[in-house]
Amino acid sequence: MKIAALEFFPWFFVNDTHTWGPMQNLADNLAERLNFRYVYEAPEDGQWGQKTPTNWTGLVGMIYNNRSDLSLGPIALTWDRSQAGDFGALLTMEYLTVLSGYPSQAEPNAFGTLMAFDWTVR
């Protein structure tokens, strides 16, 4: 079985000699219980998957074009993507946001919310 995957912190890690992380554990458990062997393959374009006018890119494209049997990745469930392959149950929900301090009442500033960010590019 071919599994399409890209490294994504903190769920799946890849180096020159091996892979590890929770998604690796999931793949190992599935392989053991369903009695199959697998190999990982990364998409050539390094993308998660975007729809193009005639095809798909990335991990989703590997499933859509039958180049992979399964994909492990943070692939958000959308209507378009649901037409490219079958999604399993959600494994996690993450809500990412930006948090800033309370605005100072002493000095009103239209750009106060942005002041929480460091302007230095690192």
C-alpha cells in the first residue's frame, strides 16, 4: 500500500532514516490490524492539495489520481476535497488564533491590536 504523507509538526516527522509521531503510530496500528505493508511517498510538488481547473495538486492529487491509497496529513474537509476522495473520521480539531494584550485606556491607537506583533523579520 502507498501512503501519501508530508512532514507536519507535531503529528508526523521524517528524516533520512525513519519516520515517527502520532500519525506514524496510526499507520503502524492499521497495518498490523489489517495485515498490510506500506511505503510512504511525498507529493513531488510538496503541497497538501489544491484544486486546479482540471486536476488536484499535492496529497489530495495523489489520492485523486490513484497514485496513493491513503493520505496522512492535515487535510481540511471541504466540499471540493470530498469529491476527490473519501474522508475518514476527524482526528482532531484545532482553532488557531492571535491573542494580544488588552488595549491601554490611556492612549487610544487605531493600530493598537497590531502593536502586539514584532516588526522585525527573523
